[in-house]
Amino acid sequence: MNERIRQLARDSHMVEVVCSQKSVKVNYPKNFEKFAELIVRECMAQCEQVAEDADAMAKSTFVTDVGRMIHEGAWGGAKNCGVQIQTHFGVEQ
């Protein structure tokens, strides 16, 4: 789990912060890391679905050359978005 996920958990008050005179401890709920990973993977899957739909449209016989270029651009954007989400949250493939 990377620091961004930890910060989101703190911001959402999903974690318990225990302070003492000597230290501060953050308690994450059981299976929190797996929960966060599953959400990130769902986001990645949505990007992949947009890419697949755009690819199918680009290969369609009903699409003009300009439409094909637009759908190919959407495909590239969706692919890059999924990779960016994966990298940003530090999720292994």
C-alpha cells in the first residue's frame, strides 16, 4: 500500500489514530489494504473497458477515417489512464 492510499484513509477517517506522549500510531482496519487494491483494480478495469470499446469502434466498418482517429485517440487515452492509476497507487499487475 503506498502513501497516497494511506493518506486517503486518514482523510476519510477510516483509520484510528492513537496518540501517546511518545508516539503516534495509525491502526488500519483488517483487510484495508486489500480493499484499497480492489478499488484501484476496478478503476483500472473501467479504463480497460473504455479502451476495448474505443478499439472496437475504431475497427468498425461504419466509422469514417476521422471517427477512426478519434476512437484510436480515446483508446490510447484510456490505456494511459489505467497505467497512470496503477502507478499512482502502486498496485502490482
